[in-house]
Amino acid sequence: MTDTPADDLKPSFRSDVTVELVKHSAADSDVLWAARVSTAGEQSLEELTKDPERSKGLINYLMRDRHGSPFEHNSMTFFISAPIFVFREFMRHRVGWSYNEESGRYRELQPVFYVPGVDRKLVQQGRPGKYEFVAGSEAQQEIVERSMQESYIQAYERYQEMLAAGVAREVARAVLPVGLFSSMYATCNARSLMHFLGLRTQHELAKVPSFPQREIEMVGEKMEAAWAELMPLTYAAFNANGRVAP
């Protein structure tokens, strides 16, 4: 996406996220040849041409007993577009991940902002460590939408004003809120993705409960769906063993 002339920029608002699998080298057979090299040496390469279904018991064993390194010999690269506050949580995941994000120093940032949809629960109840979110009222939904949109518009106007006056992009961007959409490429392997999913999604099969912010969970759900198609046996073993990364 190229920079747009300032006169044509009008703020837009989104309640969703974008996750696209743009490149991958990931299959259940990757787990098998990596695991079997310890006992079969160069003969483990034969696993590349075998049906992984014949060895799903080995994948489940590796997952159950937490032999994690065989799950690292694969790669998935995702293009993600989401609010900046999601990326700041995302980048706490460092082991097994690589990131490159859109830069506000080098391009004029586009006025796309996050506003929660009507299905986003707005009210937090309970004490830290033991709380839940419940649906907000129509009045709360209205004030969230109105307040966010007004704030975003004002912030972006000030950003444009500074750019028009010749202020550097890296200085002017300081007025923009974390609800601004950014974009990045994120590359991971199955083991690092499982660790991410264990923390950033809620699931009935999870042995260890997690309490992610809904917006990063939306990203996680889309990544999980793509991974499940690439490595169905590994994905099934992950779920069968409590969604704990090996």
C-alpha cells in the first residue's frame, strides 16, 4: 500500500483483524524425520515420503512427554494487520518468532482505527487474577464508539497538521493512539505457535486456563485455523494433551 495524499485520507474504523498465511514449510512429516534421526540417522529421511498417519502415535507421544525440538523443524509466515496494542502484546513472544512491522518513521501512517464490535464484551468484573468480561449496555457501547472515533479523528488531524508543517514523521506519530492499525510479518514454527496459542486463546480443552485480551485472541484464532490445516496430526495431539506446548 502506497502513501496517499493527505487530502484523500479519511479515517476508517474496523472491529476485525487480518491474518494471512503468506508462506510456509510445515507438515506433520517434518516432526517425524526430526524425531527419528536420533535412532535412524540418515534413514529418517525416508519419513519425507511416508504417510504421516502411520506415525501419529509417535507425534502424540512426543507431545505428551514434551519432547519439543522435533516440532521446531518447520516454518510459517503470517501477514497480520491489527491494532498497535495487539502487536505490543504479541512481541512479548520472542523465542521462535521473527517480526518485521510497518514503520511510522518511514511512511505516512494510514488512518485506520480499531473500534470494538457489538460482540466485544466491555465490562470487567471480579478481582485481578479472577475476573471475567461481560457484555456492555447499549449506552456503554455508544460511548465507547463515539469516544474512540472522536479521539482518533482529532489525533489524526493533529498528525496531519504536523506533517503539513514539515515535522518529521517519526516526531508527528507520537500523537497517534495504540488503536491505530499497523501491519507486520510474523514467522514462527509449530512449537512457538503452540506456546502462543496456549497463552493467547481460551479453549475448553486447555489444561491450563488463560485469560487473553480478546483482540489478540482474534489473531490467535485465525493463525490456529491455518496451522490446523497444515499439520492436522500435530494439531490434534496439541488438543489431546491439554494445549500445552511441548
